[in-house]
Amino acid sequence: TQLLEQSPQFLSIQEGENLTVYCNSSSVFSSLQWYRQEPGEGPVLLVTVVTGGEVKKLKRLTFQFGDARKDSSLHITAAQPGDTGLYLCAGVTNSGYALNFGKGTSLLVTP
Amino acid sequence: ETGVTQTPRHLVMGMTNKKSLKCEQHLGHNAMYWYKQSAKKPLELMFVYSLEERVENNSVPSRFSPECPNSSHLFLHLHTLQPEDSALYLCASSQVVGDTEAFFGQGTRLTVV
């Protein structure tokens, strides 16, 4: 059973378009993290959302944590080719020992 | 060097070979992790170490054997692997076990033939 479900799995858009990707779970998380992984590299942390309903902005990226702390979304405004990568959501496992990851959304932004 | 360094970056091995993956972190962290990343699957947690002590083994087959000689180094010893073990193996570290910010290495792309 996948703890964190991400959608869509793949997304191909043109430069300048907006997009939203989603991370959903039936479990409540004390916090959720978004990571970005470029080809040939390991994931890099983008943001942590902690409070239900919280909205965080990082330049053209907007992250939202659901009120019930079971879901999160990532919205990118005016996507650029440099945004291409695998976007992963993660939350600490029930054991509290490590991060549990979703399958990710693979984003391709073409010029 | 800074961050988390993994060697080798690429490895091709036969099913009867024995090889080891190495991970080194220069961040002064106390926790280290091995993850497996396969196509169409999420990152799978394999092992968790806290101050050189293994605290979680996520039902990993015994053909994968981790070793953590000190808090800066982590190894994954491989023997008699199967083709389905081909994947990207990622090492990560964090300040403490369960920290939400993990720092990843670039991974070792393993191909078992």
C-alpha cells in the first residue's frame, strides 16, 4: 500500500504554462516535504509544510498543506525549462526513523 | 568535499560477483540511510543507521548487507544479486534519525547482468 500518492505521474508542458501537482494520503502527517530530483542527481529538499492550511511560496513555486494535513499541492507559475525534474513529496514514517516518499511527478518543460 | 558523496557512480556486476557501494557524508550528521530507486516505483527505504547503530531494516534480502563503521561512512555490500536488483541506490544523511531534511548523494546506478 502506497502511503503517499502523487498525481499526475507525468506532465509535459510548454514554457510559460502553469501547472499543479498533487500529493495525497489517507494518513495524517505532522509535516510534508517536497523534494526535486534532476536526472543523475539525488533529491534536494525544496520546502517543508507543517501547519494545516499553510501556504509557502518560493519564487514561482507555491506549496500548500491541506487543512487535515493529509495532502499537499505544488503549483508552478510560468514554468521554465529549468523546472524540469522529478518532484517528490515525502513524510516521516510512522516509525519516525526516515522519510517515506511518493512515486513522484516527472515534469518536462519544453522551450 | 562537502555534502554526501557516493562511489562508484555506475556499477555493472554479474550475479555471482561481490561488490560494495560506499557513501561518505561531510555534514557532521548522526543518521545515514540507504534507499533504492527503481523505475515506476517510489524510493524504497532499505536501512537506517543512527550513530553507527542500525535502527531499521526494511525487510531487505540478506544479499544486501550494510555496514556503518562510523557516523561519516556507510557501505552497502552486495553479493549474489538478481537482475531485478538493478536500480539507483541512494545514500542520504540527516542531523538526527527521522529529520525531515535529508541530504542525498548522487547515487550509484547499479546494473546486474
